[in-house]
Amino acid sequence: MGFGKKPKSLNSLLKDFMKRIPHRSELKRGMVLHVWPDVVGPAIAEVSKNIHFEGDRLVIEIENSAWRHEVHSNRYSIVKKLNDKVDGKVVKELVVRA
């Protein structure tokens, strides 16, 4: 770092790093799975099973029909929140299965 230059923020450095690393899409998918409980809350996170990706679709299984309906009804806002959390368009669609 030279004199007179403003240091970059850690957030900026991490974004630059993420742009350059190989397999970043897999890393972002892992981040989505990690932030799932934060986005949907503890009640839905507890009933969500077998969360995985099929291409760019996030698939979850929920046996309870009331919770399944709740997640299905809010799937577009959940996808947006997940993508916002990981700063990318990782999830294109959320699929809820029994």
C-alpha cells in the first residue's frame, strides 16, 4: 500500500477474492445452504429436510403440509433473500416437496 492511498474495506477485498476463485458457484451454493436457517427462521429450518441443489433449483422436503404451503407461498421472496445474502443469483427457483 502506497502513501496517500485509501485502504480497501474488508468487504471489498472479499468481493474481489470471490470473483477470482475457481468453483465460486459451488462455494455460493454452500453459502446458500448455510444461510437457509437465517432466512427462513428456526421453525421452518427445523422442518426442512434434504435441502440440496438440482442445477440452479434449490429443492427442500417438508412433510408437514401447513409448513410446506407456507414455504411454497413465499418461495419467491425466500429466493430473493437467499440470493441477497450470498450476493449473487445462485438460486433461480425454490422447489418444495413432500
